[in-house]
Amino acid sequence: MANTLIVGADVILTMDDDRTQLTQADIQISNGVISDVGRGLSPNGCMIVDASGTVITPGLVNTHHHLYQTLTRAVPGAQDALLFGWLQTLYPIWARFGPEEMFVSAQIGLAELALSGCSLSSDHLYLYPNGARLDDTIAAAAEVGLRFHPTRGAMSIGESDGGLPPDALVEQESAILEDSIRVIDAFHDPRPGAMVRVGVAPCSPFSVSTDLMRDAAILARDKGVMLHTHLAENDEDIAYSLEKFGCRPGQYAQDLGWTGSDVWHAHCVKLDQSEIGLFARSRTGVAHCPCSNCRLGSGIAPVRAMVDAGVPVGLGVDGSASNDTANMMAEARQAMLLQRVSRGADAMSAQEALWLATRGGAEVLGRDDCGQISVGKRADIAIWDVGTIESAGSWDPAALVLAGPQKVRDLFVEGRRVVADGQITTIDTRRVIDRQNALVQRLMA
């Protein structure tokens, strides 16, 4: 891998511990790591990337996604439904997926994320019809070139047992645990700089048993991997927890071992103050998905209260069937706007929204080697052109979520240029888009 020197950035938002901002500065990359940051760095035989007229941030971090859903955007019947009805409309379509659908949809979703400046993405895959495996999405991520944190999701309670998913989409719990062990042993890399880490992720408290939730936590800690699920997403979710378990979702999570720094929950729109305190004390992470929460009418998550209490919070795009796009810069802007509309115009700054999209997300995923531009950290770097029409007239080019591009100019992941001049360099996007559209036509037929 050639060493690279990025020179002359107008502003570098480092997201280091001091939230340092540098002007007219350079970044040197050596063997996938940031080796120097400062002004007037010597080229020393490096490949030169001119960053004049740009703002540089760490690569953005997506803490929650369902990549397979890029095949089911804007599905009639699901466009205007609340969560449970939305799921019941889409489950029969997803039941027709197979390995190719999982692979191609992951390629599209990850490429879309890369173009929005995202260098590290999690994924929550909880259904495996017709021979599909987590391996399919891991292979797609390797081709696109993003750092990847897939989670082995699962559903075990079908309609015949009072659950939401069709029986054809659920698995036996023993098989779920066995396959979780298989994918962890095959793909999980605990080392700094890892391109793949695997998590364990039963889908939700309303689609798996209490026994599986408890056993999954035991398994994950035995293997040294993280835990992920949906929690407290909307009013229906809270009502289900109270009826079935006799407690709120936060208490349910705590009782089953689902709190701690090795756990992150998606959504958490309806956490109350006691649950926020529990998550803060235990350092339990939250993946805030503002666009999806708006699309499904779930509500506004109490992010300001979470952050102020000390809860680790990152951002997630959620699936493209409930968001319709996967743009991390748009997610950061929406997170900021929702806190302002609910708490006032000073509730969240543009820089804090970007912090959640970078450093915050890296912390939630347990990646202290990512999410900041500092010597010794991984070279995951997003370069934003602020000479475009979106930034014209801006007095503060660093306020990207207020007046800036939502598509990245260049993206480096582990020092590799995955996006150059606004184009994916690693896959033939036109060919993949054509294949994706053909698969959609087959599903519709």
C-alpha cells in the first residue's frame, strides 16, 4: 500500500479528545495508519492528494443498518405504516431472498454509505431464507472496502407462537447459537485495525425468547464479542414489554445481561429517565436512527438527555425500507434538527452532530482505533469539497451539517482510497445497480 500525504485542507475536524480544529493542514498516511498531522509536512515519496478547498473529517461511523433492505425501498403498503404493520407487510417479501439478494443488496448499501463519507458500518442481519448466510454480506463488504461490523441476528418466535414474523423466517434457537459460534470463529478479528468484527444480535424482544436473549449474552461474552438488538423503539414496543415481561425494556435488558460497554441498542426512542440513568451507569451504547424514527412515526429519541447523562450515542441509518436512503451526513443533520425542534435551537450544534457521527459511533462500536484524526489511529478519512453550491456563501465551512455537501469527494479506509472524486473505486457500481434492479423486478413479479 502506497503511503499518502493529504495536503492543504482548509479545515481538519480531528474529533480528538480536545476536539481540535486545524486550518491549512496536512495528514500523512503510512501503512493504513495516520502517521502525522500538521502544517507543511514533507512528502517523503508519498502519493499527494490535494485537499485545498475542502474540510476533512474522520470517516463517519454507522452504528445500525439492515443492508438487505436496499432491495425493498418505498414498497407500497409499507410506506405509511407503523413499525409492526410495516414488518408484517415486508416479511413475506424478505422470505423470498437468497444468497445473491443478500450479497448484492449489501454491495449497494455499503457503496451508498461510502459516498456519504462512511468508513465503518455495522449491519444487523436477522433473517436467513433460502440458504442466505452472514458470509454473503461480509464478502460484499470486502469488495466495497468498508470497515465492517456485521452482527449475527436471529428470530425464533414465529406467528404460530404469537410472534410477528412468519414461521418460515424463524430458526431453531440451538441452530442460531451454533451458527453464531461459526461466524465468530470464521470472521471476527479482535485486533486493532480489524476490517471485520462480528457481533451477536437477536432481532428484538418481540421476535426471540427470553432464553435466547440470555444465552446470546452468555455466548457473546464467552467469545469476547459485542451484543446488539432493537429496544424501546416506539409505543407498541413499550406496550409489548409491559404486557409480556411485566417491565419496561430497560429493566428487561438489565435482567438478561443486556447492559454494559459491550452492548449497544438500536433506536431507544422511548427510554425514560431511569433507563437513561441505567445506560449511563453501565456505559450501554445507543444507535440513534433519526430519519427512520421519523419515517415510521416512532418519535424523537431523548438524545440530549442521553448525551448529558453520559450514555454513549452514535448514529445509524437503519434499513433502507424504513429510511429509503443511507446517507450518514443527512443522518447527522436530522439528529441535530430533531433535538432542536424538541429542545430549542441551542440543543445541539453542528459540530456535536458530527461528533456523534464519528467519535460517538466509534465509541459505541468499541473502536478506540477509529473515529478521529490523530497520530496512531486508523486512516479512515473523509474529504468534503466545500467549493460546491451547497457551501456557497457559508461563513463557517466546518459547519458541514448546516451548509455543506452530503456526498463525499474522497474517502480513505485503512489508507485505501475507496471514493475518489465522488466515485466508488472498488466496484463497478453501474453493473451492481443493474443487477440490484433486476433482482427487484424478480421480487415484484
